[in-house]
Amino acid sequence: MKFPEDLKYTKDHEWGRPDGNRLIAGITDYAQDELGDIVYIELNDKGSSIKQGEVFGTVESVKAVSELYAPASGTIVEINEALLEAPEIINKDPYGDGWMIVIEMEDRAELNNLMDSQEYRTYVEKEAK
Amino acid sequence: MRTPLFEEHVRLGARMVDFHGWELPVWYTSITKEHMATRTSCGLFDISHMGEIYVKGEGAQDFLEKALTIKVSSMERFQVRYAFMLNSNGGIIDDLTVYCLEPGLHYMLCVNASNTPKDYEWLSSIPGADGLLDNRSDDTAMLAVQGPNARFYLEKCLGFDINSIAYYRFTFHSADLTGNTELLISRTGYTGADGVEIFMDTRLCKALWNMLIDSGAIPCGLGARDTLRLEMGYPLHGNDIDEGTTPIEAGLSFAVDMDSHQFIGRETLLRQRQNGVSRRLRGLVLDDRGIPRQGYVCMKEGRDIGKVTSGSISPVLNRGIALAYIDSSINYSEIVSVMIRSKPLKATVIKPPFVKGQIHK
């Protein structure tokens, strides 16, 4: 199970990678492993605005439906269209090619509400028990 | 509860889930991979949680003719038939397979795991049950070996020729495992693939399981078992059929010998056959991208016409498929909508199976 150091994490198992005022977001290795084969994804429209903790899409595995929660407030400036046709990429590379959206952040300080790699690892280990 | 293979599942790294009180593998590597392994090669399933109730003695046949929807007296030795146990309103207490061990005198019922205690209790309450029933679920293990290559693994591991039994027939086979080695092998399954189900003493199960895996059979979990049966349109008790639905509504009259004998629940079915039913279990194939799930509402021209009882993605078709109870005025090939997160997605009404079966009849 991977927990990259440079990412911020939500309690709902999304990650965010800050890049200036932008935040690239997806779901964690733990999340994709729990879901199993991901077969469908729906993402909010490009250009729409979102608040931290609000739903920005839905991901479905063969067995389960799971909502996606935004790690930060702002405008969705990009979505990963490749996932719509090949959602299995999320299983293969959750932190790389499996990225889902890019948010132009309203307030970078919101990132302080998220966990760092070490905190998230501890959080997941507790949840797994 | 655990099957005799619990440790083997854990050792293989299976994701375990609670299935009506049973700790069972939902997948080992991936539902899709396991599904496709069964369609193209050979899947191996631990289904030891299934229940086995034996009915033996003078009067066994008369008793079962009351309890079940099929004409048990017409069954031959070593024949298997699919049947229902109905309540007095025609509601489905359980769906099951009946194994004829000795015509008139000795039968085995293979029933759904979670229904076993309820079934046993219901059977016991039917007049004439005294001394006939024996619930041997606890000391019977069961494996399903399913797929076009199942025949090779059965030959290799057990020296068993699959063509020695026809579809829905069974036999006893002695294998060189440990201890009492008599296996009951039937040409049956819940996947639509060719293959067998094997009943045995719980102590034999681990050796056979590992032998089949070592020869190349792919262990498959409940996840693949569910998507495989759904592609064939086979109902799952508790989802698609239950005490609130009848075999007529579910379109399963082939397992009801309505005209030849009396059985509990028959009056309701006769009435439904005469007067028609307001809803029917149908197949839905999604034309739009999306996955229907249990409980999703079906609409036609703004009208609520029914509800999905089982839904998933079909790994073979790569499309959403579902079984749904739908207003019986809706015909095959009509387009309806399935409401998925408040959005209407287009679906075509079909008669299952969704995927052509590979059974050699």
C-alpha cells in the first residue's frame, strides 16, 4: 500500500497534490484496493465550482458505488477524460494516470484541514482493524 | 460461520465478507478476472455454505410432492431438477435442486445457505415429515468447478470423465484422496458455463481444492459467482425472488409442474396463470453508460413501472445489466429508463440470458 509523501489526504480516501494554486485530486491506493475492479466513473463538469467536502463525482466497482469528495474548494478546471473510457486506470495507477480532477483553489489554507502522509497511513491502519 | 476452506481462502489473500453470517471470499484477485476465467477456462468456487437436506424413507416421495413444485415421482435415479418450496400464498420460501438418490425413497435437497434453517423448519411443519428429514449441511462440503476447461481438470485430478454424466444428472465417483472418498458429482452449476458441482465429506474438501488449483483452476469468490449468474439471468433468492414473489411473476414456470400434481401454493399460481400478473421479472440491458443496482426505480413515459432486484456490469458485454420486476404491460425490446442518481438512463427490456450459455446439454 502506497502513501506518497507529497500528497494531502481526506478522511474519505481522496488525495490532493498541490501545484501552486491548483490541486490535482484522485482516490488513494487504499480506496482503489477496497473497491476492487473499478468499472465506471462520473465526474462533475469542467468549469463547475465545488466546496471542500462536497461530492465531485461517483466511482463504481463491480460491487460498490462510492461518492468522491473534494479535498478543497474552488473551480474544477480539468477532468481526466481518459478515465471515462478506461476507469480501470484508477486501479493500476491511482496517484498517477488515475488522477481525476484539477481544482483551482479558492483558499490554499484549506489544505491544513487535510492529513499528511503519516497521519493518513495511521488513519488507514486503524480503519483496516 | 466458516467453511472447511476458510484458512485456504485467507492463505490465498482473499477479500473476505460476511454473507448471511458466513465468512466467505468475495474475490481473490479481481471479480472481473475471476469472471472471465470461468467464461474462458475454469473457475473453482467454494460453495460449502450451501445446505443439504436429505429426505429418506417410506413416504419421502409423497411428502416432497406436497412440499415442492415439481412432480418428484417422475424423477429417475441420478436425476437433478430445479424446484421451489412455496408458502401457502405461492410465495417462494426457497429455490433449490432436488437430487433423486432412490426413486420414491431417498432424495437430497440442495438449498440456499442462509435459508437452510428456515427451510428445515418449514419442511418439518408439513404433515408426514416425521422421521424423513436429515439436515447434513454441517458435514457436507461443496465445490463448483465451472468453465470450458473444467473437463480437463476433472480428468487430471479425479480421473473423472465429465461426459459420463449428462446435464442435470449426477453420479458417485471414488477418488484417491484421504479417508472416505466418495464424491457426489453433478453436471450442474450457477454460472452458465459447462462444469460440475461436487458434494463431499468436509474432510476431503481441502485436498481436492488444492489439487484443482495446482492443476490450474482459478479460485473465484462470491463476486464472480454473482456476476456470472446475473449474466445468465439466474435468480438469487433474497434479491430477485422471495416469499413476496411467485414463480409465475419471476417467469420460472419451467420449474412448476402445475397440471400434474398438488403442492403447497398451487392455488395462487393457478389463479395467476388464469388472471395474469401485474409485474414480471425481466432483463434490462443498459443502452447508456451506467450500472443499475438493487432498488433503482424503472420508469416509462414518466410513470414508475418497477424496480431493479439485481444489477451489475456484465464483464462479457461491458454494459450494465439488471433483473427487474416490471409492469407486465411492458414488452420485450421496449426502451425504458432506469433512474440512476436522479438521471434516467436508457435500457432495453430483454428475456435473459444476457450472454449465451456454454452448457453441453
